[in-house]
Amino acid sequence: MSTTLGEARSLCLTKLAFGALGVLAFLGAVSCALVAGYRRPALNFDLVDYVALALEWVEDDPEAVHRRTYEVLAAELPPDVFVDFTSGGSPTAAGPYRERIAKDWEAFDANLGFHRGRYLYTATVCGLNALGVPLVAATAVPNLIFWGLTALFVLFWATRHFALGPAAVFALGILYSPPVLSLVPASTPDGMATFLVVLSLYLVLEQRAFLASATLLTLAILVRSDFVLISGGVAAALFLLVERSRRPSNGSLLAWLAICLVLYLAVSRSARDPGWWAAFSCAWIRVGDFDEVIPFEPRLYLLGMKERLAGLSYHGYDGASDGSFVRGSNFVLTYCAAAAGGIALALRSRLKAFDVHVAVLAGLLVATAVRYVVFPHLWDRYFVYLWVPVPLCLAGMAAELIARLNGAERAERTGDAAPAER
């Protein structure tokens, strides 16, 4: 008996040591990613818009916003990056796009509509600048902070289904996947959006806290307005796939959808968003005056979709035209396939405990399909709602299945042993 106790103590110490090493490795790897992102920011071109939109919170005159934006860029960017940001770019009828908006405040202001609706992010950038953070750096800091918060939360979520050591390794596998890791150095609202979605889906999957989850998903629309598709997809899937007694009422789901739709329309209108076709057709012409947008034609739409898929079908990556960085990849197809596999597994198991998991995965697939049809770019940052929740959802399902199988096996052994004891 003492030998058994000693073996148990040794096993416990081994697990504790492995867990401690896993956490240390996790914290070290996450810290390295954040430090590298801070020291070597991506300085992606979108930061021009985010600097301007942060200034819009304190400056009403669009001409003054334009002037101050380029003054900030000249002062805070490396000279070669500033030159790149003010010359070249996709050609338009009036000359190179970047050069045009650098000189024409009206063209510049019109193009801000693509990003103006990201109010929570740009307000945060403005607030950081008010605290003394330089504007260019302030466009990247929120992304670093929320990526770090997401990393910690991923570890917490993983520990609900695995021991500490395996949970740390699993969490690192998610965070160091290319689509997630590539977010770290960028000036983007995607880190903030990812955190809100991950927290929201945790609440609905692990806590069945539907109201809190819906509130966070609605809030995410103020970070990325296209995330209204997630709310729509998840709400529809909950209605269709989950028993009424195990989900919010029909009225609650309808009210949530109505709130999300009204908020989306309000954001789009106040942001003066040029719309999906203007964004889609930017592959051919970047414009300042949106009267220049080519009229919608199904033939042009299909041509654009074919053009976007050409590179992906060849080598699996969508790279910038100058080869300087990778914008997207076929990872979205892999994650969608994994989500579909999880749905199939859950349906085959016929376990009622998985109905919300099925609804969430189905909702994310619907959002992805609609997102792609409307704007067929497989750019990784457009699908940040897949990279973290899908693996964690599948891990939770797998852990539940294993626990049930182990329980059934123990029950069977107990049943076999009972007659022998009699």
C-alpha cells in the first residue's frame, strides 16, 4: 500500500513539474511574440487611416485631419516607409492611389469610410495618444494588449479540458499558428475583435451565458462591423439546431438580431462606408471619388473571384503584389473543414450536450460563407473569429467524448466485477 501511495505522489509531482514547465514555456513564448511585435511593428498601410480616424475624435475639419495625419506620419515613420506611404500604390484614373490621397484631402476623406466604423478601436487609439503615446505607435498598442489578453484566456479555456502542461502546449499551438501569430505586429483592430469573439463564444459554450455572450458579440460590431455576420449566423443556428428549452427564446433571438442589424446600419451610415462593391472593385481601381466605381456586373464579380483564387489554388498563399508579405492563405479552408468535421462528429454521437457546440460551429461556417461571397478575399485577418474558437470548441468536444467513454468503461468494469464479488 505504501508503494501505491509513493507512486501516486511521484505521479502528482511529475504532473506538477510538467505543468509548471508548460506554463513557463507558454509565458516565455507569448512574451517573445509580444516583444518582437513591439520592436518590429509591421507598419502596414492601414495605419494611415487609423491615425486619421483617431484624429477625427478631436478634429472636425476633414482638411485639417488630412494635414495633421501626414504631419504625424512624416514625424513618426521611418523616412523610407513615409515615402512608400505617399507614393506608388494601385493606379487610378488620376494617378497612383497613395500619392493621390496624400495630396487630395477629399479623396483621402472618402476612403476613410472603409475603416471609420471601427469606433472602439479608433477611440482607444485616440485615448492612448491623449496619454502621451505617439499616434503611429498607438495604432499598434491595442492590438498587442488584446492579443496578450487573448493568449492568457486561451490558456485558461484550455485548462478546463486538459491538465496544465498539455493545456499550455495546446494553447501555444493555437497562438503560434500563422494566422494568429501574424496579427501581433500589425496596426489593426483585429486583436481587439478576436478577444471579444473568443470571450463571447467561451461564455456561450462553457457557461451557457447567452445574454453576456450576445452583448459581447454585439459590441464587436463597433470594432469590425462585418462581425454582424457572426451574430446572425450564431443566432440562426441556435434557433434551428438547439432545443427551445436549452437556448434563449425566439423573441430574445429576434430582438438580438434586430439590435445587431440596427447597430450595423447605424455604423455603416455614420462611417459613410462606400459599400461592399466599392471595396471589391478596388482590385481594379482605388478611388477617391466613388462615382468612379465601375458598375456592378455578375461577369466582373466572377472574374474578380477567379482572380483572387488563382494564387491560392497554385501555392496556397495570397501574397502582396510586391512579395513583401503574406496577406492570406488556405488556412480558412482547413479550419472550416475542421468545424464541419466537429459538427458531423457531434451529430453522429447524438449527445444533447453538443447541441450548442454544433450551433456555434455552424454559425461560424455560415458567417464565413457569406463573408466570402460578399468579399472573396481569403485574407487571414478577415477570419480571426475562426482561428481560436474552432480549435477550442473541438477540444472541448473531444474532452467530453473521452470523459464519457472512460466513464462508460469504468461502469462496464464495475458491472463485470459485481457478480464475482457475490
